[in-house]
Amino acid sequence: MVLAIILIGDQVFPDSVADIVTLLAIDAENPLSEEELLALDELLQSSGKISHRQLELFGQLSFISDGDMDIIRRNADIKKFSGVENLSANAASLIQILNSSAVEYASALNFRQMAVFGNGLRYRWRGQITGPGSKVGFLMERDPGEQQIADYYSGYLQLDFNSSKLIIGDHQILFGYGLNLWRSTPAFTGFESIRTAGRSGTGLRPYRSSSENWSLRGIAWNKQMNKLDLIISWSRNNRDGKFIQSELPLLNFTGDHTSNTAQNEKGNLVENVFCGVGTWQSGKNSLGFSAATVSISDSTSVTFQQPAFSIFVKNKTALASKFFEIGHGYYDSRALITGFNTANGDLKYAVILRYFTNDYWSVRSNPSAEWSGRYKNELGVFQGLLYRFDNQSISIFGDLHHQTMVPSDQASSINGSELALRWEWQRGTSKVRIQNKYSRKTVEEIKYLFLSNKPHYFRSNLFKLVYYYNFNRQFRIKTQFNNVIYSEQTGNFIGRGFELLLARDFKFIRARLDLVYVQNYHFQSRVYFWDLNLPGEMRSRMYTSSGFYPGIYIEYRRDELYRIAFRLRLIYPDGRQILSAGNEGGLVIDVFL
């Protein structure tokens, strides 16, 4: 049936977010955040007019650079966009997709219900109502194994005035480069960092992600003056965790409430945050300051109370952007990020230096780094080069990093290096991408279990070959081959995967057939491919064992008022045991009014 559907039809509704992400050369190992997916989805449902709201949505996309935003601001309509030739490749592709997918009228109400099954059943309900100068949104979620129907809930009310904004409920503040508050750049350094390295935070916005224990919950006010942008926030929120020592909280960010321990720690801590942010901008120069006082307590009145602040400076010229941020976290921990990236047409170069002391953590710090977590202190340097010519581009980056301090229970310092090369070619409706990434990193070993303190290393080499071909606007294919070689003291392990994706759009139906075959017998040589993502999803599948994994995706949309999407993926271990197939899938119902 799916093969028959793929062969005929005409498309009349916008491209999906999943299709856009596939075309934008975003690796499945480092997917976009949920906030970015929601922004992309809302842009697809917009009328094409570049209003203040559309600029906010573009600003939420981590693959959009400062130079891209400058060009987008100079335009008022996607349909009459000028300067697309000066955009980055990803930004230009997005503008072209939005040009062909803009709807006549943007919806004022969107309600989405999602159910995903596999290892248990996950429910998610999301809604947003947009009116003149106001916006209301909510989210409720239940993960597999959790007892309550709405184990997590979130909501906000946003009121917009001439030069100010008020948010009541869940919100976040993107400031500087993520040392104290959220960032606007990708979570990990990579190919995208070459263009987006100098991009600073975009300020106050509602928190719409389903990532629990991460939002500020209270009231926030944003005032934009001539050269000064001021934000004041007060938050009181229940967070998962416990005190492990006197005045030292251990926070749980997973949102998993299935075990008895997790149930006992759910909402066990009360966090109060008062935060002030100011950003002064004059011409191409920016100076920002963020300061917060944070207290965390539990039912026994044990209290953690610490200040945190950060300062960033940015200078942008026609040739390059230079940036610097220093952060002072809890317990006098320190961090620094500095660097520059050029903005010279077809040739771009970026350098980023990062430094975090041991135990660096702050209000909502999440800068781009090699390791996540407060204990993974590091000193690292990233360099990247991008060159575009004719219909081709070549990118190369390298990253060196090591711990600044060795914990007492660790055998040796953790360090590592990465070197990656990518070549892309596009002509007409064909596109080819070849890339290779080599990594050499220390194996983390516990002291006293090894006689020698000499570090041991593992090496991995990831090769990718991707080919796209559009027969027309209704029918396109994608093939991808991944090869992973993982080497350590115990031996070499190889993982290989092949994917064939057939995409066919009709007048009312969108259909996808995705065939994945994997040969792999070790976790460390695992391979990644994008899943068949439902609206609002950004799932990449990790394949750790050999097998055949066919999947189908069907989306029905009669008009611009609603859509229904369904995904099903079968799992045949080793590609032989047909009768032992498992299955995973999901269903989404969207309403637009």
C-alpha cells in the first residue's frame, strides 16, 4: 500500500519539519532542541510575512548566524526576499522552503495530542493560542511507567506592548554564551559552530520544551529602550532532587519518575531565583550583564543559597565578530568563553576557547562544551574553516580538550581530540554530502583498579555518505551509508548502516517509507539515523545491534485546519527472524484554527 501511495499525487501543503532537518545537513548524533522544532513548525504555519514574531522564531534557530539574522531583518516578506545569495547554505535552504510553503492565513490556535508507543506509552498534550498582543501556551506530558496522567505540566501567558513584554508562567532567558543562562548556539561544537560561534543569546521568551526541571517559573518583564534591553525575572519552582551534604543539592534533570527513588525526589526541592539581565548595544558593540541570587531548600529547611553572574562583550564588524564571556558560578566556580569568527563571504573561519573550573554550575548554565555536567571541568579550543565555491562547500574543524583538574578517584586526566572534514555538492535537484570524523579520547578509569596511571585511549572513525535526489516537488529520495570503526585495547569493532528513504507527497497525504539495515555487534560502534519523526519530534535512532528496521509514516491533512500523522517502525533482529519482529510507533493529532 505504501509503495502504491508513493507513486502518485500532488502536494498542496507545507514541507514537514522532519524534511527540513534532513535537508539542512544536521547530524542525527546532535539533533536540534525541542524549542527549535516548535519554532520551525510555527514558521511553516505562518503566512510568510516577516513580522516581529517571525523574527523571534528565526532567532530561536541555532543554525542561523548573526549575518543571516541581519539579512532576514532587512526583509518584510518571504515571497519577496532579497539577499538570499548572501545567506548561509542552511538559512538559504530554509528561506526557499518557507517561500514555497507559506499559508494564506496563519492559525491563531494550535492544539496537538501525541501518543508514542514502544517501551511503554508516552502521552503529550500541547496547545497555543495567539491573539493581538498576547499568547497563551500549555503542555502536559506523561512518560512510560509514570503513575499520574499529567506527570509534568507547563504553561505561560505572554503580553506584548509597544516596547516591553511580560511573561507569567514558565519562561527562559537566553543570555551571552550560556555561562549563567541559556545559549543560542548548538549544544556541542561542530560544523555549525563555524558560522554561529559569535551569536549571543536572544533574550526573554516562553519556555515550551518538555525537558523537565529546566524552566524558570514565575513572572518576567522585558523592557526595550533606545540602546538598553532590560529583563527582570522572579521564579519559584519545585525541582527534583535531594541534599547529599549540608547545603549541597543534587538535582535530577531526567524527568523520569518511574522508580521509588525518583518518586521520592519528585518536586522535593523548592528553588527561588531572582534574576536581572541588561544588554547595552551601540552600533556593532554589545555589552551584557546578568546577575542572580538562588536559594534551594527542602522540607527539612536545609537551604542552599548562592549568587551567580556573568558578563559578555561582543564586537561585530564587516569582517569578523569577536566575543567574550566570563561567568562566576556557585561556590566561586569560574568559567570563560572567548573567540571570533569571520564573516567574509564564501570563506569563514572560527576559533572558540572555553575554560571551566571544577564544579562549575550556575542558574541555567549550558554552554557549548565537550562534556555535560558540573564535574566535567575542561579547557578546550575549537577551530573551524568553511569555504564555498560554485556549487560546492568544504568544511573542516578540529577540537582539543582536557580536564583542568583530576578528581581524586580518577586514574588519570581525561582528554581528547576531534578532527572532521565535510564536502557538499549540489546541482539542480541532486545533493551529495560526504564527511568523516576522527576522535581520540581517554577511557575514563577508576583509580586503584589499575596499576598504572598512564591513560588509555579509544579511537573512533565515523564516515558518512548521503545522497538526495528530488524527482519533483512531490517525490524525492535519500540514501545514506554510515561506517563506524571503534578501537580500544580489547580490539576493533565495526558498525555499518544503510538507509533508503522514499518520500511522496499528495494532495491530502504525505507518505514516507524508510528502510534501514544495520550490521553491528558492539555498543561503541553504534550508528545513528534520523527516525520518521512526527510533528514536534526530533528523534534520532541509535542502532546498537544488527537487523532490518523498516518504517512507514503517513500524514493526512485535508486543509489547513487539522492533520493526523502516524508512524510505525518494525524491528527484525539480525535481519532473519521475521516472526520475532517488534514494533514502535506514534500518533499525532493537530488542530489549527
